[in-house]
Amino acid sequence: MSAPRDDDDEEVAALRAVLRNEALMAHVIANVERMPPLTDEQREIVGALFNRPARTPPRRRRAA
């Protein structure tokens, strides 16, 4: 997931670089492991967020 890809835009490339920061990820993992388990409702919400359809670009208006 953190590996750079040729088609990444600048923002995605920067986010992937953050994921490759081992110290930061160790801190994130330590905090996540201290959290209580998600409820079924929370799992559904998180799952829906990760499985959203891809955004479509806005339509261009035709010149009048």
C-alpha cells in the first residue's frame, strides 16, 4: 500500500511516503492496538467508507 506508483499524483505520493515512515507507523499501530474493538455498526461504517465507488470527475459544461 505504501509502495510508490507511477500514476500517483503529488498528494497520493506524499501520503504513501508518510506510510513508509516506520517510526510514525509504529506510533499509529500502538495507538490503534489500545483502542476497544469496533461495534458492528462501526465496522459497517468503516467498511462503507473503504468500499465507496470511485469518484467520477465533474462534468464539463458545454459552451453555449
